[in-house]
Amino acid sequence: MWLYASMTDRKPQDQDKFVLRLPDGMRNRLKMAAERNRRSMNAEIVDALDSHLLAMESYAKVIENSAVPDTLADEIADAVRQVTLKHLRGS
């Protein structure tokens, strides 16, 4: 994804860092997903966040450029969230 190029252009000590508290069991799920995808846990988290943000940005563009009723827009947003959560859970 597009984030990886910008991350690797900088030395690790110059990259943005963020301490994250994970719910019980999520670290193990991330570790398993990272192993399955043959990448680091950090890369797995960045990919999941990037995928989620891209989906939400795409959704926002569709909604602002259409005459979709608010109730349908909310249903679409819920569907996007569910797909994103399913992806994060590795289902």
C-alpha cells in the first residue's frame, strides 16, 4: 500500500511512533495474521489501518458525490465497518 513507501524513506528513529493498548487476545490475533501474511506485526497493523482508512475515504467520496438518502448512507457505512472488522479479525 502507499504508506509503506513513505515509511521506509525515513530512518526508524525519525518515523512517527504511537503506543497502542490492545484488548485481551488481539496481540495474538495480530501475530497470527502477520505470520500468515509473512510480515511483521507492525506491517500488519499499518496494512489494516490503511485498508480501513482507504475504505472510509472511498465511502465518503461516494456519499458526497451522490444523492443517496441518509438511511441508505448509514447502512452502507455499517457494511463498510463490518467488512473492515472482518478483515481485521482475519475471518
